[in-house]
Amino acid sequence: MKLGLAMFPTDDAVRPAELGRIAEEHGFESLFLPEHTHIPASRRTPYPGGGELPREYSHTYDPFVALATVAEATERIKLATGICLVVERDPITTAKEVASLDHLSDGRFLFGVGAGWNREEMENHGTDPHRRFSLMRERIEAMKAIWTQDEAEYHGEHVDFDPIWSWPKPLQQPHPPVLVGGNGEKVIERVVAFGDEWMPNLGLTSPDEMARRVEELQEKAAQAGRGEIPVTGSAAPRDPEAIERLAEIGFHRLVWYVRPEPRDQVAPKVEKLARLVHEAQVA
């Protein structure tokens, strides 16, 4: 199983490049950085985790800028958005950022995507929360066209452009893996339609329910003429038995979060986490 690390990359925590080096030194395969362009002060949308929204949500670096610094400071670790809020981003500009980062990192980028939960945040970007999933699909399909065609065009309800030129193309072919995040009722359909992997939040669903949904994913993938779709688990547990159970269910990567803190506090926690998960893998 592949082991990933995640952290909200804030302006008062360990720098992303340093975190990337620490993660790589301790055997993590990937580093996931979340995204929030801003946090509306209204707090109208309740925090899914309950209680007050943690401070880090409004203090994050742009993930592409942060991951670019990680790329320069590391050699092997994969660089991932976890997740990129594509419903808050222009698809032509985002396609350029993805391709640029994939090139500059020698093909190490994983494109985790999602539609988000903060309704007023997306409204500030001109996105209707009720249409966000169809918007996400069109923006991803449009980006795939840009990555794979010399003269790309896309004509949809939300995204519409005539033939364009845009280089570089991603180094990975046909493009970096698209990891579709989410636990919602229709997320499986979205993964099969335009994703390369599914990335659910493990803190929101029981193991038994997750096993059922992974089975459903593979059944629908087969019905669509696709092979087995990999599953990455975000917000993974730290209990060895739970880790073993997730491996049995069919997860090929688990991602653990660490709190955004200064380097002297983060480094020992990453080291302790690495020991725990590596021992769980061996057991």
C-alpha cells in the first residue's frame, strides 16, 4: 500500500518544501495539500466536521505554488492536491497550472479534485452551489481536452471555448491521474465518468459501508468497460487493525493528516506516524 501525508499549508506552519523533504525522508509516497481560496466571514455554511471552522482553512497557501516549492526540494515524492476546488477555478488557467507543475516535477503530480462544501465560498466565485457537480465535470473534461489535444475545444453548458493552443502538455500521459474526492451519494458515478481514482474521506464513513461502496465502484467500472479503479483513502485512521481492514477492502493508498505547526513540532510527529504506518504494513 502507498502511504501519503497531508497538511493544510499555512503561512505560520512548516514550509511546504521542508514538509516535503521530511515526508520523503520518512518513506511517504505522496504529499497532499488542500485548497481554499478564501473563507467567507459569514460562516453561513456549517463546518462538516462540526463546531468552529479551524483557523487553517483561511490561512492556506495556493496549492500549486506550494507544491512547486516541494517539487524543487524533493526527488521522488508525488505532489498532490487534496483537493483542488475546480468549481472555483478557470479551467484554461488550471489546465496550464497542472501541466506546468507536472512538467517541472518530472511527472510527479496527482490531481485531486472536488466540488467543495462551503456554499458562500463558491458563490463568491460566481458558482451556483446547486450546479457545482455538473460544472466540475465540464471543467475537468475541458482540461482533459487541453492536455491531450493540440487544438483543444470544448462546448458545454458551463464551459465553452473554440480551438485553442496551450503548452506544455503534461509529462504524464495522457495526463496526471484525476482523483475524484467525495463521499456523496453520486460520487461513484462521477468517478466512473471522469475520474482515474476515487478519494473518499475515511472519517465520514464506516469501514463496512466503505467496503460496500468500493465493491459498487468496481462493479460500475466493469459495467462501463473500465478496469479496476484505484481507491485512495483520505484522513486515514492510525489504528493498525483499521489500516489492515482498509487494505483488505482494496485501498491502494492511505493519506494521513498532520496539524499545521512549526517544523520542530511537525517533524517528530511525522516520524512517529511513519513508524506506526510502516509497522502496520508489515504486521
